[in-house]
Amino acid sequence: MKDRKTVWLPYRPDQVPGLPDGLSYATWDGSGTLPGDPGDVDFLVAPPVPGAERLLAPVLPRMRGLEAVQILSSGYDHMLPLLEEMPAGIRLSTGRGVHRDATAELAVALLLSLCRGLDRFAAQQAAGRWRPEFRGTLVGKRVLVIGYGAVGAAVAARLSAFRCETVLVARTARTTPAGRVHGTAELPALLPTADAVVVCAPLTERTRGMFDAGALALLKDGAMLVNVARGELVDTRALVRRVRAGKLRVALDVTDPEPLPSGHPLWHLPGALVTPHVAAFTDAFGPASLDFVRRQLNRYHRGEELENVVLTTAQASSGERAA
């Protein structure tokens, strides 16, 4: 029997001040050779890199003694296929909150860019044209924030500085200190009233394709849609049709498919602004993720409940997809 439980980190242990002394650490960032026997690993902090599931696919099945997997993204849909065949009892925790401020910042920046026409002005600058335009403002606009988790709450807080009329929407209706949260069942009545929609909801079986052709058609002509959640929440073909018809303006940090192929119409369609899934990639991620990992491993060492546990294996195969 091991004297200490083993943790694999994507960072060197000396980069994470305050780690508990009673655990054994090894560094694996997804590259190079494995630092030991995967079967000895009790707690895995997954590499915080795009496509981490591809790195984990050949390694995770060998971690038969695993107790917990910590990812540093908010979404976890990419992990579900990997966990379905793992032994029962493994906890999966997300990095919910780590990316909150950076993602909310980009969401509002994208909305402002659409509203003030910064995408059009950038194209005019590239062509050397000086063409002043009359543009709208966010002041007084009715903005639906879809998904009232950490990111949605941070988006709503920032929109208040622009004196927007912010409408909060989540899976279930409730009252919070920030005000009323509408349920998604109310979307058919809410969408026609919106000047803009900011999508922050997690990807689940309930939310996949929630913005299909019918939902997009409910938006008024000239409405704006920003997606910083997951591309699969929106029907891309229907979105392209609405943008091409001049009915909708969109700013997307996430797409379906992703990466967006070079010949895809969204790259060059007037009224569409695309960023390559970069909301969380800021200089704030390092300190925030290191602090979160330190807190989580101290909880683990003390036997306390972990933060942000979204499922325990056996739930994954039984269809548990709650957000």
C-alpha cells in the first residue's frame, strides 16, 4: 500500500505555493513521457490545453485507482465519453469560476464591437477607407443573458455599467439577490423582446441546439447574438442564413464545427465576428488556476468535499448531464 496518494499536475509543484505536504506529486502537461505508472494516480489535474481529451484518451483508462479528475475548464462535455468506461466513484470537477471574469470581459467586448460596428471599421481600416457611420449604443438595450452561472452573473454585472436592461435566463426560474431569473421555458416569449442575446449556458443534452432555426427566427430584425459558451448550442446553418439575410448580427468565440474550417462562410460573412475560442486565454488564467488547484488539493487532502463536482462515474453512463 502506498504511503501517500499520488497527484499528477500539469504544473511543477513548486509553481503552486501552499500544496499540502501529505501528497506525492508528479508533473504531466500532456507532452513527453508519462512521469510514472498511471495506475498509481489518485488525483489527476488534466492539462489545460485545447483538445486535452485527445491527450487523456490513451492514459485515463490505465488510471484504474483514480479517485478524482480536475479539469480547469467550465465545460465538461468533452470528458463524458472518456469517463463512461471508468470505474464507479470517480469524481469529475470543473474549473467553474476560474474563467469567469475573462470570459465575461470578452462577451461584453464582443457585444460592444457588434453594437458600435468595430468589425466593419476594422475592415474599412484594412482597405484604407474613411467612412463614418451612425451606430447604435448599448445604453437602454434589452439584453438576454442565457445561463446564470458564474460567467452569466459576471456578464450581467458588467452590462449594468452600460445601463442595459438585463434579463437573466437559466434552466429553472428563481429569484436571486440580483433579481428575477427566468426559466428557459419562457424563451419563446422573451426572444422577440431582445435587442441582444449573450449565450453563457453549459452544453448539455437539454441545451444542445437550443438556438435552432425556430428560436433564431423569434429574434427581431437587427438583433445581436454573442456566444461564449459552446458552439453546439446554436444551429450554425440556421445562424448563417439569418446573418446572410441581414436579420442578425453575431459574435462567436465558439463555433460548430470547431475549429472553424478555412472556407466556412462565417469567416467572411458581413455581420459575423469570430474569435478562435480565446475567452479564457489571458494573463489572469495562470494565477487563478494555480490558486484554485491549491485550494482543491487541500480539500482533497483533508477529506473535504471538492468544489465544482459535476458528476461521479456511474452517473456519466446513466445519462446524468445536469448543469
